[in-house]
Amino acid sequence: MLPNGFRTGGSTAGIKASGRPDLGLIVAPGGASAAAVFTPNAFAAAPVQLSRANLAATSGDRRGGFGYASAVVSTSGCANAATGAAGDADQAQVGGFVSTALGIDLTRVLHLSTGIIGTRLPLDRVENGIAALAASLSDDGAALQAVAEALRTTDSVAKVATTSLILPAADGEPVTVTVTGIAKGVGMIHPNMATMLSVVLTDAAAPPQVLWTLLRPAAARTWDQLSVDGDTSTNDTVFVLASGTSGAAPLSPGSPAAVAFGAALEAVARDLARQQAADGEGATILITASVTGAADDADARAVARAVVSSSLVKAAAHGKDPNWGRIAGAAGNAMTASAPILEAAGLAPDLAAARAAQPAALDPHRLRISIAGHLVFDGAQGGPLQFDRGAARAAMDAPELLIELDLGLGEGVGEAFGCDLTQEYVIENSEYTT
């Protein structure tokens, strides 16, 4: 469901040689508060750099994490990354096309691009595509689905998630608020800020900085817990836009309404992240690692992330092999996230800096591991357990594999999402540019 206050559309501009949809527009005619998280990659693409600059220009936030926007433009088939000053100029031109077509300020345009690194955008096709698309935008769900389709590169399906919640209006009366997101990305996926492209839209009312304080922890607990292949992208971006058209009162920091909205935002992010893991390049299985009993949540997320990121665990999942040793080995190598991600997840800056990239606490004598509901290791009972391997293998033959680890050290919990490693992944990526 498309929230109130937005018009969207997707089309084929001719960026992709395949002729598949490759251009999307999301427009907030009345304007919207906006917040973002971006890749920290040193080769951050031109759209990332320009979006940061535009958010900073509309809010004064030097980090470019939040501001105001009237449109998001997406192009797929060309990443416009590592293209130097010429690529920066190309992206600015794209913003100009949107500005002209919609009659909005250049700084109110946010940018997404995905595709092959080091290639240039066909500006003539993009200009014509934007002009045509701007005249045919719609406020129905099919139009948003078209944007999700236009975002796709190696995704086998478009990814959309939505939820709603009740928030109070200024007079206290209940108002229904919608939160809907789209996402793409099934390769070059690994934790480090956003790890793919996503736009989340809502008709809630929120100042930009409040949106940012809600987006950052949601991303840290969902998209930063997603891994397909261990590689992060030059273009990773998540935008949240709030049109404020629902009639709900503006969210204030720490209020019950803000907490409720943050939970809805995280639910949409989690749904999209799981869809991405399930659709990982060549994947046949969604792997979910659920960790309990950690010293704290940061350690729990670290262990879960290490398990789903392990190539050996991924290969075992594909082969339906209940090889708990690979899971234990991955857990024992777990390292906490970077300081920015730990801070985003809720740690104070000084504590985040001290905890960053440190080994997660793990005691083999307290660890318990279950694979697809079968307890296979219990440190308190001497470690390896006798279990029915045939039954475990049969239970692993399902669309989702649940790996559970209880560290026995505290109250910390966390989860992460990944997929199996297959021959199809290697084949697909060995021929990506050819």
C-alpha cells in the first residue's frame, strides 16, 4: 500500500541492454522529511555523494544524514560509481532533469543508482525517460511496485513490505499511519551500514532528525545483520521519507508514538532484509541465525552475523549437512560491529568506540547449538551430542534454515540473515559484465 502524500512510477528508459525496467521516480508533491544511511565505501558512488550533499543543504546537517526532499530518482543498470568528475556531472544532470520535469529545487532531489561499476549513464535516454515518467505518476500500489521492479538488477523478484499502526492526532484522536518499503540487492551484500538500496515511505509526520534517530537503529538491527557474499557496495543507500499527510501529530524524540513508529519502521526493514537474503544470488535457502544468552545485544548480533557470513556454514546449508563444528567455529571468530553501527544501535559514543571490532564473549562450556530444531551441541553436557543426522538433514531440506545459539552468558539477543552458497552464485558473478 502506498502511503498518502506520494506519487510514483517506473519505466524502461534504455539504460539496461536487456530492455527491462530501469528508471523509477518517487515524488512527494507537498514535500517530505527525509533521513538516510549510506555506504562507508571509499568509492562511494556519485548518487551517494550528491544525496548526502542535498540532505545537508536542506537541513544544515554536515553528515548529510537528514533533511528534506520532494523526489527520489532511481536508475539501474549503471552504478555511476568510480566514474570521477564526469560521473559526478552526469548525476547532477539527472537531478536537473528531475528538477525541470517536476518544477522542484535541485537540492530536493535524492538519488539511487545500481548496476555495473565504472560505466557512464546514457543521459539522453535518462532525460527522455524522466520527462515521460513525470507525466504519468500515480498514487496507487501498482505504481510503487513498478518502482521496485525498476530497481532490480540480479534480483529475481521485486521486494515490497508494508505495515500500519495507530498514532494520535494533535487532538488525541487515533489516526492510521502507513509505512511501506521497497528494496533491491541480492549480491554485494554484507553488513556495513545499509548494504543495498531501499526506500521507505510513510505518511507519518516527523522532523528529519527524529526520522534519522529512528532509522539508524532499525538499519543496525536489520540490514546491518544481512550477508549474502561478504562484499559491500559502492552505492548502498536507505532513504526514509515522511510526507506528514496522515493527520497524526508530529513525532517527538522518545515519545510513545515515536517508539511505536520506530518499531513499525524496523518491522518493514526486517521484512525487506529477509526477502533479500532469501533471494541472494543463486540462493535456495534463507538462513536465520538466532542468538540468545549473550553478554549483551552487541555480542549477540556479532555472533549471529558471523554465522550467516561464514562460507563454510553457507556451503553446509546448501548440502543439508548438520555440521555444527562450522557453526561453532564461526561463532568463536565473531567480532563486534564498527563504532558507527554500535552507536546507531544505541551505545553511547565512548562505549561504542571501546567495544568496536572486539571479540564477542563466548564460553564453549556454556554454548548450546541447535540446527533446524535439533540440539547438536551442549557445552554444559560435554559438548557434542548424539542426534539423528538423517532427521536433521531432512529438517534442513526447507526454504528456511534456523540456526539457534544460546551463549549462556547473559540476556543479550540478536539475529542475522543470510543464504546458502551455490554454484549458481559463482556462475552468475563470473559473467556479470560479459
